[in-house]
Amino acid sequence: MSKNDSNPAHLFNYEALDELFASRIRLAAMALLAGCDEAEFTYLRDTIGTSDGNLASHLRKLEEAGYVEFRKHFKGRKPSTLYRITDQGRDALLVYSRRLAELLSSISGGGT
């Protein structure tokens, strides 16, 4: 084992993790959306357990990154917003999960 091999920092660059997923709310929203075709805002809010404003601001950041998109429609007379993960968002989530697994593996010694 070389001197560098004992330093886990060289095994994985944590800066390669997508910062958008550093938020538990954004990560939860992406995970929920990855498991369905689309989901109503209220379903996301209630499942994640956050406020309307908090979720809206996090979804806006994901939308600006191109990770989610939304459409508005009416259920009877009541407006509803549906969100779906984009292909770019699905790819970003998969890359994030792989990189996180690599980091955890290198820390636990499973990657050596």
C-alpha cells in the first residue's frame, strides 16, 4: 500500500457529487418522481412532509436544472400541478447514486 492508498480522499472526489442532491427535500422529490410517471404537488408535499413554499422552492431549483418538469391542469374546478422527472434528471440521479455508493465503498474499505 502506498502512502496515497491510506488517504481515502484520493479514492473519491466528493466534489463530484451533484450539489442539487445535497438537500434532503430535493433528493426525496427526485426519488419519488423516479418511481412513477408523474406525481401531484400535494402528493409530493404530503409524502415528503414539508410545506408548500419549501417544496415549491426546491422543485423550482430542480426545474431550473432541467431535472423535473411540470404541467398544470384542472380537476373539476380545482387547479393541480403534476411533476415528472426528465431523462436528464433520471441520469443525474443515477450518477449521484453511483458516486455516493463509490464514496461509501471507499470509506468502508469495500472499494479497495
